[in-house]
Amino acid sequence: MLKIYGIKNCNSMKKAFDALQAKGLSYEFHDYKKQGIDADTLKIWLKEIGQDTVLNKKGTTWRKLSEDEQTRALSSEDHLIEALIAQPSLIKRPVLQTSKGFLVGFDETAYQNLSA
């Protein structure tokens, strides 16, 4: 089964939900605004996906951080994980976990190519 992580009211998430439903694919939704996100999951993402993909530097949440907070978050994996847990909006959305790996961000073509 697919598992999608994100925030319910995000536009990219809405597109992803619509694409999955249009294909008739079932999925589990993890709202990390309400449910949080754990360090072990983030470690896996950082290892398999990479910091540059997981961390949403284009988002408002990142831009609102002070320069010191940004520098600290980027200084080590542990500090980045602390920042992502404290402010899950720093995580690029959606993160879709499939049997073949992860899709991060909404890419219509990639979602159209998904299968059950």
C-alpha cells in the first residue's frame, strides 16, 4: 500500500490526493502537522532521498527562520532532524512512499505512472 506524508490543506497534497484517487489507488495518509514525524523516519528519508530534496528551502517556513536557525539546521543531520520535527512545514510535500522508493513533490507524470 502507498503511504503519503504531508499536510492536508496544501495545494500539492490536494493534487496528489486527486491523482491517486483518479487512478483508483488506495493509500494511507500521514498528516505530520497533526501526527508529527519521528526521527527514525526522517533519518531514512535523508539517507534515501537526500537533504536537498527533503528540506523545502523555497517555502515560507524556511524563509521565516533567522539566518542563525538556518545555519544551525544545516550544520548536522541531527540539527536538521530537530528542525524538521519542530516545524514539519519545512519538509517538501508530498512525500509518497511506494514499494519502489519515494516520490517527493507533486509530479503529475510520475503519479500517472504509479501502479497498485
